[in-house]
Amino acid sequence: MKEHNPFVKAWRKGMKSVALVYPNRYVGGIANIGLQYIYAYVNSKEEFVCERFYTDVFGGLRSLESGRNLKDFDIAFFSLQYEEDYFNAVRILRASGFRGLKVAGGPCCMLNPKPLLKFFDAFVIGEVEGSDVLDRILEAKSREDLTGVEGIYTGEEDRVRRIRPKRLDFHLKSQIIGEGAYGRCVLLEVGRGCIRRCRFCVVRQIYSPPRWRDVRLLLEVAEDYRNVVKKVALIAPSVSDHPKIKELIAGLVEMGFMVSPSSIRADTVDEELMELLVAGGLRSFTIAPEAGSERLRNVLRKDISEEDVIRATEIAKEKGIKSVKLYFMIGVPGERDEDIDGLVELVKKVRDIIPRVSVSINPLSPKPHTPFQWLPYTGFRDVRVGMRILENRVKFIKKELSKIAEVSIDGVERFAIQTILSRGDVDVSQFVESGRPKLRIAERLGLTRYLEEIPVDRELPWDFIDHSYRKVRLIEEYLRADDEAVER
């Protein structure tokens, strides 16, 4: 693979070896700034060597750098970004014969590590920068050495408080540049957390409070790559909410960079911001209305109106944008046929402004630590009925939109599996162990109960994680959303 700045470290006798495993494809792993930080940190220590593993490189069983077998490493760090990656992670552990210390981290572990407790010695709960967690793991020889360490869950702790840096007054400077999800570019993480209040989103809870990086720091990092790459990817849950986003983009454009933001909210778009983005090479614009009606957007607390979407699209066209992508969800509480009609009509209105439209639609998966964590999958109390209704709505949307837009709709069963993996307890390990992400297998194992509505007074598998919010506040939000869903 053609990489700029790969860190190749010679193995020496007495070194402790660390495998950094991303149980998915290289294109996603190389675009993950957190993985790059861990890789650089471990390799900065003279007595350690760290190498990377991806599923599309030797099947995840041998390292990218030297081709060494995973079983020859002392410690394996697994980054779990998506629930579906659990199957790959367990397959890699089993097929490799790895017998060293097994540690997992990433957002999935911050949500609910219980389904994987059988397979890993420890889980990192939080953000490692500014803590001694990495050092404690590197020094450890067994699970017992990590029991009780702040920010680590081994299964023995009754409660684990998430660790995080209070300020983002740092940024990884020495990055590996490869062909990643954003193309060949330097990654600038402009912030963490989110100032918004969407009821379905985990970011609001597990990365709170919102923190932004100083524009000067970000421009300093970019300066070192002016003669290396042509593009900068701006990373954050909502890039355009950075208080000085225009100043940042203007500075990057002045340096000669193309600028690719990971996300832009429609209600933050004005002529000046769009001009800057177009000057930075933006040609396609992405908006996430999430629902087709104002009523459902209120249930989601998306805080974006149809007027915001139309106005942003009109500004984009005026500034030369040629295509637009829209993100929606189905299976929202209180969803009716007229809401689906509204989704179709909104897409048509956008297409009347910019003819090239693509639409991505996912079923809503209720996640831990959100006000929707008690919600039945599909939004219907009878989940089987709800899944049939969603399947019919998928067919209707495809029929109505396939002639005017490029439509991508993820499977209703796939997101049912994601919900089971995210809300399950330790018994879900047998499903992961099967190696087959099929809903019929989960059903045979009696795990589809994790799709059902959860009573608000029930203890949850992830209640042991302290993300510094009050559970009663989430209950109030959930009940309020339920009231709003039935309003006419």
C-alpha cells in the first residue's frame, strides 16, 4: 500500500509487541484519528513496537508492517467502531490463536461491552489522551493487573467512570497518509461531542461535554502537510458547529488545500460558508433531515426544519454545487404513512432545485445512553408487526424515488441485529460466537427480546458506565418523546 509517513520500527529482542486491530477494512481504519494516536503513542516508546491489522490485509491475521502473525504479539488492542465488527473481532481472535492480553476500546465499548465480555480481558471506557490508561495496559500482564484501573472495565467493577481530556489543546501531528474513507488527506479533528440535543444520537452522551480545538492549532497541523497532500478532512459530529469554522476553512483554502467536512448541518449554511466550502473544492453537499415531517423531526429533536433544508439546497445551487445527498431514518416513534409521504415529497422538492440527488435511509436503532434506549425496535410495541410495516415502507420509498434519485436503504433485519448487539447482555456472546450475523440465529437463541420495549424501571446492562448524566433526565426525555409521537 502506498502510504506517506509509515512508521516502520525494527523488532529487537526484549521488546514488547502490540497489535492494533481494526476489525474492518483498511479504508476505514486509516481514516480513524484515534487509532493513529494510539499507534504513534506506543511506537514512541523505545521498549514497545506496534503494528496494524485490517480484515482486508491478510484476513486480519497478519500485520500490515511486517506480516507477523497476530499470535506472536503480546498485547492486542481492538478498536470497535461498529457493532457488526464484533463478528470479525471474534473470528480474528479465534483463527489467530492469540493468547496474549486482549483489550478493546472505541465507541461500542463506551456504549455497552457486555456482549463481548467473554472474549476480552479489558475494555477502555472513554478517551485515552491525557490519562495513564495506555501506560497501565502496556505494563499489564493479565486481566488482574487492570482490575480497578480508572477508565477500564474487566467485568469485576460495579461502576466505571468514563475518562476524557477536559480540553482538546493537543492534536496528533505525525499522521500516516493513506487511501482512506475521505481519500488521500490529512485528518483534522476539529472537536468532540455535540451541542445539539438529538434524542437518537449517542454522541451527545458519550462524548459530553462538547469540546472544540483552537483554529491556530489546527492550521499548524495542516501547515506541515502543505507539500504532502492536497486535501484536508475536517472531523467532528457537526463540523459547522465549530464557533470559528469559517476562519478555519478560509485559512485552509488560503494554504491551497481542498476541504472535505465530515458533516454540515443545514441550519448553519449561509452564503459565506457555502462560498468557502466551494472554494475548498466542495462539489457535493450532504444534508440529514432524518425524517420527512416536522412532527417527527420534533420527536427526534433534530431541530432542522424543511425550510432549513430547502434554503441550504438553494444556496448550494447558487454557489455551484451539482449534487446533494440526503440522510433519513425510518422506524421513528409515532411514524405514520403520511410521514413517509412527506419524506418522498421533500426529496422531490430538493430534486427540483438540484437534479442530482442520492438518498440514504436507515432504520432507527435505539442505542444505550440515549433517551431512546428503552424504545422498541421499529417504534412499534409489537416488533414483528413493526418489521413488516418497515419492509413495506422500504418498498414504497424505492418505488416512489428510484426513478428520480439514487436510493440506498439498509436492511430492516441488519439494524435489528445491530440493536441486539448494542442493547444485549452477556448472553449475546453466543450469537457473536456463531460467526453468523443472521436474525434467525438470534431468534433461535432467544435474543430477539432485546428488540422489545424496555421498562424504564429495569436495570440495564450498561448502567454500570458513568457518563456523567442523570438517568432520570433520559427517562423524562423518553416519555416526552412518546407524548409528542402521538400528537396530531
